[in-house]
Amino acid sequence: MTVTVLEVPTTPFAGQKPGTSGLRKKVGVFRQPHYLENFVQAVFDSLDGFQGQTLVVGGDGRFHNREAVQTILKMAAANGFGRVLVGRDGLLSTPAASCVIRAHKAFGGIILSASHNPGGPEGDFGIKYNIGAGGPAPEKITDAIFAATASLSRYRTLEAAPEVDLGQIGETDLGGMRVVVIDPVADYAALMETLFDMEAIRRLFRDGFTMCFDAMHAVTGPYAHAILEGRLGAPAGTVINGTPLEDFGGGHPDPNLTYAKDLADLMMGDRAPDFGAASDGDGDRNMILGRGVFVNPSDSLAVLAANAELIPGYRGRMTGVARSMPTSRAVDRVAAKRGWECHETPTGWKFFGTLLDAGRATLCGEESFGTGSDHVREKDGLWAVLAWLNIIAARGQTVRQILADHWGNYGRTFYSRHDHEGLDAAKAEALMADLRAAPLLGQTLGGRKVALHDDFAYTDPIDGSTSQGQGIRIEFEDGARIVVRLSGTGTEGATLRLYLERFEPDPAAHDQDAQVALADLIATIRDLTRLKDRFGSEDPTVIT
Ligand code: VG1
Ligand code: CO
């Protein structure tokens, strides 16, 4: 069959603006004729020099993933890519996509995911472009893509091209471009073997250590089955909800105490295994639990940093750490003790890329259940789980003991995030504007004096690029801190995020519940923002 390149006339769609992590919209929006095609063409139009090069394509398997992959394959061929590597069945977790881009020296990659947002015909879909270093496109590129979407008049695809069979590993030709269907797990699993003491973890399981990994019917299932139950010998049944479903079984594939409630309940109950973990829709987030204990993601980052020397892949090569601004400053204390660089960046993994590339950060993390390192350029859920297993094996301690020791050594940073989802967007914007304008500096709020009040701005120390308006910070003289920002990943109304933090050096006070320890800060920010007056309720939808 002769396949010819077709130029399809089109007109721009408003609002194709990538947010914290790519373009996310309702499935119905993405299924409009030309919607996905326009965005993909805008991505290609913003890039230079990819003729004959390799593109990586894969997604988290949510509803519309399959059709979208076929569309992108035809467009990649029509635009002149030489080769596409695509995960079998169109699957690649976000960290695995980053790994494949790097391992095969691809020009870049397209990842189809709306991460932790629900899927299915009524759910969300998303797409993002990752650069050749493996990480999310920096703002310079996402801005260019958005600009291109606004003036698009045609896109290129193939006429009369057959669907590519994505179910079989192998190679085919598509309009002169090679399509290589790869095992989505192989490169990633091989990389994990180079980082961790796999034998020590194998021994742990052999000696009866028990674990429950909840893949939440999302993309990590095949990876967790292959690595935990396959290579590490954990008993069958260790991985639950391990088959990716297009609608994630109707759930919210977000590994937190609200949406992974079954796992949280199991870990707090009498029959809890030694270790519990979960990951999100696209496999880049992780939640860590021990028997009877939840590890706050900010603490998880600090513990991983403090124990990195116990992990073969990091021994003797820690240079620095980086965290997103709203993430607690627990890791800063580790960096200060070890003499490492410590960077504070805006929310979103794309801000870590330059630091990782330059060797200025080895580990990085976000309070939103994201931890990772310079092994790829995305946060990595299963990597964090393996890192914890490695540390547990090396220290011979329970999660609870490891956490208590950490707090004993560094003090405890009480931390919580309160999410208020589904708010009226205009009212949420008004709250932010009021809070930005309020003359808070020097005032006393809830008995604490305000020492800093700003809207976080960032200058990248490597490439000098700047980003404004990244979240309002209110810091007090005693070191306590409140951060307020609006989500950039939602698809409905607005989500307000309140981040609360207070340092406690006294070990005798470490056992309190975080909500109790932070109660006064919670009251302060609710009063200051008049949450109840504005929205009728001041109760968060999700508490972490
Ligand atoms: C949220 C998190 C942020 C994370 C982003 C993408 O963004 O707060 O830390 O990087 O999701 O994570 P926002 O703008 O909604 O607060 V994922 O797992 O969607 O790739
Ligand atoms: Co995610």
C-alpha cells in the first residue's frame, strides 16, 4: 500500500496551555476532531532537528491511550521522524519513558497521561513532551508549544495508513518510519538492577519480610510484578490491583491516604504487613507506609537522602538535593549536616532537570508523593519503593524505627497539605489576589510574627530562566511556614492547596499527630483567607 503525507487544514483551539505537567483535559475535549492532532503538531513545530531521529511514545493505559498512540505514530512519520519506540500495548510509565529516552538516545518523547487524575470516558486525558535528557520540557519549550497552538493552520499525518499492531514486540514500517514495539519494563528493570542492592532485598523477602504494593489498577502493575515478585522473589500476591485498566477500576489513581484508603487501612490494622506502598496512574508517585505508620513524602525525601550512602548507586556520589518550594524543609537539615547543596525550585519536576544534568542535585523530591534521582529525569514511584527496601534491608530496622531515628537525629518537621478541590475558579483567584495584597509583614497572626510574605519567584541557577507567581509564602519568626497555591493539574474548577509546616527539635514531642501539632497554623490560614465565608466550608477534601 502506498502511504502519502497529508496536510490537513485546521483552526486553533483555545486553551491548549500545558500546566504543571503537560496538557490535561477531559477525555471529551481530547476526542474532538483535530484537538490532539493540533497539539501534537504544535509540539513538532516547536522543535528543531528531529528529521530521521528517534521519538519515544507511551502512556499510562488510560481510556483513549490506544487511539492517541496510533494518531501520534502517523503524525511522527508524516513529520519526518526516523523511528518511534513505543511500549507494548502503548504502555510506558512516566519514569520508564524517561529511562527509554535516555537509554536509546532518543530526540525526545511523548507521554500520554493525566497522572493521578481519574480516567475513563468521563475522566481526564493528558499529553506532555519530554526532551532528549529524558525530562519534562522546560517552560521555554512549553511556552513555544502554547504559542504554536494559537496560530496553527494545518497538521501533517499519513493518508490511508494501517493501524500498527502494538500487541507484539517487533518492528514494522509506517510510511518510511520504523515503528519498534518494545517491552515497556525491560530497560527500566535493568536500570534498577544497577542502583540497588538487589541481593540484600531478595534476602529480606526470603527471611519472611512482608509487603503490599497497591498499583491502583494503573501502569505500575507490570513493573511491580516483574521487579518485586519476579526479580526480588516477593511472594505472589505482594502486588495488588496490578493489571492496568482503562478507568483504573473506577478509582482515583492517586496514592494518598484518601484515595488509597484500603492500603492505608490495611497498614494501620492488626494484620498489617511490614511495608506498604502505592503508586499513581503513570507510576511517578509513591506512598510509603510501615506497619502502623505513614511516611509523609517530605520526610521520605529526607530519610532517603540521609541514608543514600546505604544504596550502592548513590554511595560516595551525593552532591546535592533539590525540593519543590512547598515541600517541607526536612531534607534541608540533612543537606546542611552533610555539606551538600540544597535547592528550592517551583512546583513541577521540569524545574529539577537543569540541576540534575549539571550534577548539582543527586536526589530530589516534592511533597506531592514524588521522589527521584539523577537516574532518570522524572520522579519515580517504584524507584522510591526499592530505595526504601534497600535501606530497610541495610539497616535491619522497621519503617517506624527508621523514622524515629531520623527525627531523633535531625528533629521532626511537622508537615501537612490540605487540598480544597472543586472550588469556583474566580473565587479561588480572588482569594489568591487578596492574600498576595494583604500587608502581612510584621503582623502577628495566631501569636506568631510574620517574617516573610511573598509570591515565590525562581531563577534557575544553571540557565538563568525565571519563573514568577509560584505560590504565596508566609514565614514566621519561629520558622513555621504556610504556603498557599492553586493547582496547575486539575481539569475542573480550581483546587486550592494549603501547605503547613513547623519544626520540632524536642524528641519528647515527636509522637504527636501532625494535624494536632499544626492545629494553630491551620486555624491561622483558615481565618486569614476567610475560607468558610468564601466557599461555605473550610473542610479540605484531601488531607496529607
Ligand atoms: C501536582 C503536584 C506537583 C506535581 C504535579 C504533577 O501539581 O502538586 O508537585 O509535580 O502534580 O504530578 P499541582 O499543580 O496540581 O499542585 V503527576 O504525578 O501529575 O505527573
Ligand atoms: Co503522576
